[in-house]
Amino acid sequence: MTILRLILGDQLNIRHSWFSEAERGRADVLYVLMELRSETDYAWHHAQKVLGIFAAMRGLAKALQNAGCRVRYIKIGDADNRQDFISNLLALIETEQITQLERQQADEYRLESQLLAAEARLGIPVFVVDSEHFLADRAAISAQFAQKIPRMEFFYRTLRKQYQILLDAEGQPVGGQWNFDQDNRKRWNGQPAAPAWPQYGTDLSDLWQEIAAAGVKTIGQAQAQAFPWPLTRAQAKHALATFIDNALPHFGAYQDAMSTASPTLFHAGLSFALNLKLLHPLEVINAALAEYEAGRVSLSTVEGFVRQILGWREFVRGVYWARMPNYGQLNELNHQRRLPNWYWDGNTKMNCAKHAIGQSLQLGYAHHIQRLMITGNFALLAGIAPDDVDAWYLGIYVDAFEWVEMPNTRGMSQYADGGLLGSKPYAGSASYINKMSDYCKSCCYQPKLRHGEGACPFNSLYWHFHARHATRLEKNPRLGMTYQTWRKMPEDEKTATLAQAELYLQRLNEL
């Protein structure tokens, strides 16, 4: 009897019970990892995403071999690689005389469906286990969210209570309130200095040559000679410790800020390691909590950081698994325009978009406000088709896996789900961008102009968006002030603003 344990590219949790000391010496278990064109080609991925996942997979395979495990690693360029999971599994079942397949739940609906549908073809028993990573049970949360999706705030409070995080002796929130978001919206003016992320400088030139030779097409810069992201558990733990020491004290106050001087500011940069499962969410949360308990960070800072992981990350996963596959087809606002060409090369005159997209192509990273209020906001205002927006976000960011990307993009950013995830569209004019960044200072567009020469596209498009969707949105209580302002605007101002927006919509590729 030989058991094949399949490890996917985002299941690199060395602390999984599969890899316990008792399991490592089993001669009847074969661990299998695969580099596949079916995974590199279903979206147009950033070079660092493909390179980083493959390198981290190879690192885990080596660690398992060093621990005495039997490992079969199928590389992207291997002659016998059939380039999809099922074909490779069928071949291994025959050549390795496999009698049982074990796998962890896949986090993407696409892949989980593929593996479930293939079980009959495999002809052997298949056992599916938990990935032992997330804090909310997938079956339970899917059943709950299938009936009604709660607001994230209440879901977050439930998990706070379940895991006894930031609660006092009576089970109430420390500090007397659950959420300190209002305290975490400061503009950054250069002080305190933003720390640099650790650079691991791993040379992946040989692996990059293998990827290129296999014909994989990517976007962005590979940085193969000095790869910047953590690839091992040791490197991921170091990245966590560096964030805790250098950036966490200021993360809360400046988490919504944007600047030309620093693409990372005080953000953690841990999402790649988290989503590959090199780090567990609880160890990240506990590291931050320890700093608060030691008096080194404020309550508003630690609460804001915990909410990102315990609240939002778990919440969007629940929405995804409760509502797929239909969620991936939602287009409540019926947006149909194509994504402007400059989303793929950063060649736009809008300084905010140029910086957000430019750093995305260079680093495979932009923080959540850049994603939501720059690139996502523009796509929403311009009426870009959600399929185009999904494909761009899924491809360009190293941390983007569909379970976390799609609800954030199609739901929160594009409001294509009609409010299942967020209570209102996250639309903003240049006023917000100017308030939270220094982008507007060196831009050819003027942030205070709605129309005329040099008027910022975000302004006229903002009002055009609300005007064209008034029937659907004007009764939303969170948009009451917006529509009140629009109704009070002089008719000639409305006309000029909408005409400016129409002109920009006709010239999206030229902005």
C-alpha cells in the first residue's frame, strides 16, 4: 500500500499534521508537488508570483526530503510532466502503484471542483483533510453565509470572542469599543521614517530560466537575481519579526496613507507568506498582541492590524466559499468597458495610478488603499467589466489567490455583487486621494477641478458614476450626502461635469 499525499503550491505549511515527527518516517507515504502550466496559464500572472511559488514549493520539498520523507517533485520542464494535476496523478498512480490519495482542501473553487470531479477517474480512494490554516471552519461558515452574509464587523466580533482576543475579564472589548478605524486614517508627511522591508536576495536565476524555457508567459519584473520575497518558513518568521519591531508601532495611524516616497510605508508585506501558509494567522496575530501587552504599540494600532487578519481575511473567504461559482459571474452595475491599456504598463498621466501600477509591476505589490481607492476606484468609476478587473488583480499581485482576490475585487472594490460584501460602493474623487497622499502635488491633473483643462479624471467620473447609477444607489443611506450634494449642484455645473466625464470615457487609454 502506497499513499500519495498531494501538496498544492499554496499549502506549504510545514507544521501541518501530515509532517509531524511521527508521519515523517512512513515508508508508505509519497509526498507529491507539481509545477504545472495549467496553474501558470489560467491567468496572466506576475513573474514574481510564479517564481516565488515554485521556489517556495521546491524549498518545502527539500525540507521534507531532509526530514526523511519520500518526495516526488515534478518540475515545470520535466519531459514526463503532463502539465495538469489529473493527468500527472493518473500516471503516478500507475508507476508508483498508489492505492490511496490524500489531499488538503484546495482554497480555490476552480481547483477544488477539478479535483472533486476527477475522483472517479482516479480509481482509488480519495481522502480530503483540512489545511489546518484558517480560523473559521469552511463548511460552517459557508453554510452560514449561504443563508445571509453578515456585516464584517459582527463576524469579526464573533471571532474575537471565539479566540479571546482583546477582551477584558467580562468578555467586553478592551478599551470599550470593538473598532478603532477612525483613529487609523492619518496622512503621512515623511515622519516617522518608513522602514525598508527586509530583502532576502535569493538568486533564482536558474529557476527563472526553467520557467522561461517552458514557455510560461508572465507580467512584471522577475527580479530573479535577488528575489525580494520570503520563500521559507525561516525567512517568513524573520519578515514577521522585522515588521513587529520596525513598522507595527506606526501601522495603525498610517495604514491608509499613500506616498511617492515609499511604496510600502508601515505595511507588513506578510500576505504572500500567509497565503502560501508559511505563516499561520494566529502566530501573526499573537506576535502583534504581545507588543500591545508589553506596552510598545497602541490599542488602536493592534486592533486595526488584528482586524485585517482575524476579521477581513476570514470574512472574504466565507463569502467566496458560500457564493461560488455564481459569485464569479455577478455584475450588478452592468459594467462592460475594457480595462485601459495602461493598467498593464503603468503609462498614464495620472500620477496616483502611475505610481500604484508601476510599483505593482515592479514589486507585485500595492497596499490595500492603493488597490481599493486608486486602481479599483478608477475601474469602478469608469465602468470596467468585473471580469477584466478580476483578471488583472489575480495576475498582478504575488499574494492574489482567487479566494481572497475575488471578493475584494468583485465585491468590495467593484460593487458587482450589489452589496453582498460591502454596504456601499467604494467610490472616491480626487479629494480623498489628495487627502491621503502626495500623488496630486506632482500630477498634470488638478485635484480640485471637475471639468476643463487639466481636470482630474477622478472628479468628473465620480459624479458620472453616481448620476448613471442614481436609480440603484440614491436610496442607500450611506450615500445620502453624496446625492444631496449632486442635487444641489447648479445645472450648468452638472452638465459640464458629465460632459467632461464622457470625454474621458471615450479616451480612457489616453489618460
